[in-house]
Amino acid sequence: MCNNENNQCGCISEILTVISILQKNATCTDTCCLDTCDRGFLGCGTTTIGCNTRPIMLYTCSGNGTPWSMPTTKTDGSCGDEGVVCSSVFRVEKIDGNCATFRVLADNPDPATVGTMPYISTNSFFTMNLNCVCSLRCLNDTFVDTI
């Protein structure tokens, strides 16, 4: 949420733009930097698989510290409804001014690969006005198949 008179939010939008560009140009490097959301490369070591995603969690001012959640499928229903599986882990797909489109990531159900690929992509997307986001949390960079 913006806390200034002209309602211009740059911080969240700028960080998500950096993440989006990095994901589109995903290459590994062994450069050492602070492990922050706006780190200039996807965090791959020389012994890991190539990273193509910086998973994030979004927090809204009205969420009382609870991360934003969305369904992992396009079927009818909302988070909290019986039988609806939701996730609070997302991949930024597009930034357009103060709006961002996110892909919902789901937990990897395959125990053989969950250690190296903790998330799988879904075909569930949503667009959010970044004025509604007060903070984001970056998770460890990873490889997500079928991106």
C-alpha cells in the first residue's frame, strides 16, 4: 500500500519487475551477493540445476500478516471452500505499471524431486493491483518445470 500523497508505489513494482526480467533471462552464476528479493541474478550455485523462478509470497495490508492465497486450478470456488486447493506461493509473469500478473505455484507432489523442485507450475493466474500489496517475501530461487 502506498503511504504518500500522489499514491505512487515504486518499491514493490520495481522489485517485481527485476524478478520478472531475471526469470525471462534465467542463467546461473556463482556470483556472491546478499540473498535479497532484488538480487541481480537467480541464485544458482555451480552444483545446482538451473533456476528459472524466484517464488514469492504476497501480503496485503488487510491480510493481518496472512499471505495472499489463490486456488491452484481454474475451477469454481474460493480458498476456504471444501475441496479447493490453494497456494500462497506465486511466480511473477508480467508487470504492467502498477498491476502484476502472477502464476500460482503448487507444492510438488513427487517425493523423488521435491528436494530440488519444491513447486510445480499451474495454469491458474491472477492479476493484482500492486497498491494492495504492502510486502512480499522471496523464497529460495528454484527450477519450476513447464514454465
